[in-house]
Amino acid sequence: MTTIEVLGTCHHDCPDSCGWIASSTDGVLTSIKGNPAHPYSTGELCPKINKFVGRVNHEDRLLTPLIRTGPKGSGEYREASWHEALTRVVDEFTRVRDTFGGQAIMPWWSAGTQGLIQNAGTSNALFALLGACRQDGNVCGMASGFGMASVYGNRLGTDPLQAAHSDQIILWGTNTRLTNRHLWPTIEAAHRRGAKIVVVDPIRTITADKADQHIQPLPGTDVAMLLAMINVLITEDRIDHDYVAEHSTGFDELAAYVGEKSPEWAAPLCGVDATVIRDLARSLSATPATMLRALIGAEHHYSGPTIYRLLSMIPVLTGSHKVLGGGFARSVGSWAEVADVDSNAVSGLADVVAPGVERRVMYQPRLGDALTKLAEPVHALFIWNGNPLLTMPNSGAIRRGLERDDLFTVVSEQFMTDTARYGDVIFPAAMETEQLDVMPSWGHLWLGWNEPATEPLGQAVSNTELFRRLATAFGFDQPELHLSDTEQIERGVSDDVDLEELRSHGFVRVSSFPIDHLPYAHGGYRTASGKAEFVAESFGAAGMSRLPEWVPLEEGPGSPAVESTPLFLQTPKRATRFLNTSYSDLSAHADRESVPHIELDPVDAAERDLAPGDRARIFNARGSLTLPVALSDRLRPGVVSVPWGFVDSAYGDDVGSINDLTNAADTEFGHGSSYGDTLVQVEKLI
């Protein structure tokens, strides 16, 4: 009997990127436990990863290539050899390219693994050689990053662990206790020391339960509230004049714009009392060590990037960037890109193997439109690292697209997900404990190493191996498409990182952010002017607003849609045992979560004669679901909540999930997703 123990890092779409120790005996994974030496996760794993061994060894796992035999969506397949499955994909993709052109081939992927090489590997180079579409945009992260970069010139923010030194922590649209659990002990410690915790969220989350103050704006109206807060800072002369004068541009124009955006103007728009807005703004200047913390929750609106633009401006106005415990802490993943990793090192090989190839751009969050609305349709789709039928907005359109007889779909998956059921060919995907990778984190400042504890089970392969096999099958012999995993890591990790130290310790701190570093204490912004920019001159040239403007919502207060669909829909992550939709199809996780309900404030329920347990229809022009009703004191009137992340069948007898109803419109800029701007109606079933 041979037992080994290796160091690894969680791959999931989560800011915590926890360190683990994985053990196997005779090639079978036997345990995963937290790495107590990891500086951020300190040996604790979440309820999902605590059961990861069961996921890896689950009897329902896909372990051979499959070819569809029944109708699309039926889940009827037969096993196939890798040779047969690859040949089928090559034949169909070649047919599509020869008939319609390479632009009719579309790759789609998400963050099923966030690893440096396993997220996408050499896929971009492969699809460039086919002349296929190029994916851009992202349902999470890009819009908020663009908003921040419009002010700072980059996406580099404050280390969230500096909250240990904060006297006030404002958690804006982030449910830290559920979705960023390893940061919460730092916030709790600051709270015990006397720091005030404020949560701004349309829902009273489990994080809001622990806050000193919960402010509950209407969804998507944050811009109005933030403009009013800046109005107070400027009109009441609560800014750091020296810092603003030395390290910013455009202040006078911003001041003139917000001059009429008072708390009294904002209050009816965002549903927050003017006194509450004014007091929160005053607290920003009265408490220099105020940390603004926002991850991705608030960006899912048309105005999402502008929300982050305004949040980025506040520490410049107050000068809190000079203070340990101050500043704006968003994602910190970009710090690794400064000197330690280059996430484009492998994807950029597309320019080496296929220089000058023009490729049609497709935006990840709008997959439904890509499959149903194009004048020149997509005829071949390749999906990996995601379950878009459940995770993307307006998923009813995605389902209609996947049902098309003239669309050939390939899916790489670990289980027979709702999306995989529509694949014509399915490739079996490896698990994290079966593949090599380096894991940058977007929640903390340590790179993680992931050493495989076993070989992949059955015939499953890593994403990097999948794309090597596809390159061989297509006859592409360029060496860039056949790089080993180690070679890809060596390309993506800079010489400043000691790979042997990373491998032996399981983690190293990024070199560009020393402990207690204050990145903007003395300016150092990476804009063209070298200063924080309140007015984005480049936006004007691109036809966008130079100033962070309030734009009324197309699905929101005052819009025509309110007449027929008067309720704001929120689709929060609620399940502690799911990661997005991963694990929701496994009984050990799903059976311990309550089934989805339509959660209503008692006022809205009474208007519709609804009581707990009644069945009701929640609907809009995009879709409809029938679910049981639950009353909730966590919402405000006008807001309805249905949790996200469950498999299709958990949402009742109707075909579809809550994302059938959500809005897939683009964000103001940054190519994110406006699924938070969704209006619905709820009616009782008789």
C-alpha cells in the first residue's frame, strides 16, 4: 500500500483560494484537509471542500467520452473512445468552418477552475487557428474592474486584510460571511476592537445580521446613493484638499456635477432616507481609517461599473488611501499580474500561431443572444469550465439555442449537468486533485500551488491535456499547442517567483504588495496623468459619459416595465454547500439545503393574497416559474428573492431555472452583465 500527501489549492470561483493537503492511497483520493500553514485560510475549509473526496470518487462522475443518442436535453448517450469522439468533433468543426467560416465556431468557458493554466490553457491558440470566435466580457469581475480602472488607471486596490486596522468597514453589496468566509475573522477582530461595521445590501444577509448598521437600498440604485454621498463630502467641505489637489484631476467638474445630487434628490430613487445617506457620508471623513469593501455583487447592473467608479473616488476625496485600514478593497487578483504571473502568457500564443487572424468577438454573459439572434449564426459550440444553462442570465434563450438542430455542441464536464445534456459530444474532465496548476487568488495576496494527488480517474483529462489532444486531432503541430503543463506554468510565472519554494510550501506571497503597503498613499496612479481621474477624458472620445452619471434603469423605478412587472428580482447565493451550481446535483450537498421558494416581504405578499406554502407564479417576458411562497423579513417591499445555484429540476415542474427570468443586457461599459436589473410579477395560483 502506497500513501502520498501533497499540497494543493482550491480552484473554485471563490475569493478565498484555500490551501489544502490532499492524501491518496494506491492512486485513490482518501482525504482533503485544510493546510494550517496557509496564511489566509489557516487550515479551515468550507462545507463544500470538506466533502470533495466524495465528489471526486462519486459514482455519477463522467469517466469516458460520450456521444449523444437521444434528443437534445434527454441525457441519452453511449460511451465512445477518445479517438471516435475526437474524430467526430474534428469532422463537425471542419464541416462548419468549410461551410460557414470559422466565425461560426464559438468557444465558451467560465471559472469552473480559476487556475493559471487549467482555466483555458492553449485553447485560445487552438481556436485562433480555426478562425473561431474570441470570447470577451465576463459575468463577474470585468465591469467592476473597468470602473475602478477608469479612476486609478488599473484594478489595483487595498489589501482586504488591512481591515484589521480599520475603524469603520463598509461592506457594499458583499455577503462576506457566506462568500468570503476567511476574511470574516479579520473583520470580526476589528469589530471587537471597536470598528463599526456597515452593510449596504438590498437583502438583510447573514453578514448584515452581524453589522452595526444595515442600509437597504433598492437594487441597482447605488449610483444615486453614492453621488449623494459625494455631494455631502464636497458641499460640506469634508475632503482632503491637499491630497485631492496633488493626486487627482477633474475635481471642479465633478463638484459641479454633484452639486444638485443631494441626499434629498437620491432618497426617492434609492429608497434610503436622506438623513441615513448624509450620516454615512459624514462618517467617511470623520473616520479616516474607513475601508470600503466590495467584491462583485454590486456590479451586476447596467450602472455596475459606475458604482465601482464612484466607490473608487471616495478614498481619493477623503484621503483615506493615506491611512492603514482605509482605501477601497475590491479584487486583489491584479496585484499578482504586476510582477509574479502573466495570465496572458499562454492565451497570447494565439498571436504567435495565427498572427493577424480576425476573429468575431462574442461576450460571455450574452450566450443566449449569440445562439439565437445573430444574422450569421453560430453552428459549433465548445463549452468547458462552466454550466451556462444555469449560471448565465436569460438562460431560456440559451436553452432554445442549444436545442437547435443546426448547432453542434461539445461539452467538457465532470458530471451530467443541465448544460451537458445538450452536448453532442461530452469529454470527461479531471478534478483539481488530479491536475497540476498554479492558483492566483482574487481575494488575497498569495499564489497557490496545486500538486495532483492522483492520476485522473477513468479516461478523464485536464483541460490542458484536452486541448493538446484536440490540437493533435486537428493536425496542428505547432509546438505552442503542445506545451506540457510545466512549460505552461513556466511561461505564466515570472522569474521573480521561486517555483521550488512555491511547490514545497504550497504558497508564496505576491512580491508587489508588501505587508501594510499603502499603494496610493503618495499618488502613484497608473492613469495617463499619473493621478486619480474624476473625469475620464477617454470616455468622451469613445462616446461614453466623462462623468459618473445617474442613468435611470430600463428595468427599474419609472420605467414602463414597472406597470406589468413591479417587483425587483434578487437571485442571491444562499446555499452554504454549493459553489455557484457545483455540488447542487449531489445529494450529500443538495439534500441539506432548503428548496427554492419565492421569498416576499409580508406587504407584497398581502397585496397578492399570498401565505407561506402557497404556490405562485413568478414571471416576466423572458420566463416563468411556479414555486412555493415564503415570507421574509430580510427583504423590503418591492423586492422579491429566489435563490440561485440549484439544478433545473429543483425549480419545480417547469423547465428552467431562475436565470430564465434574468436580464442579459450589457453593462454601461466593461461588458459585464445587468442581471440584477430584473423586474418580475408574482401571482397566486388558484
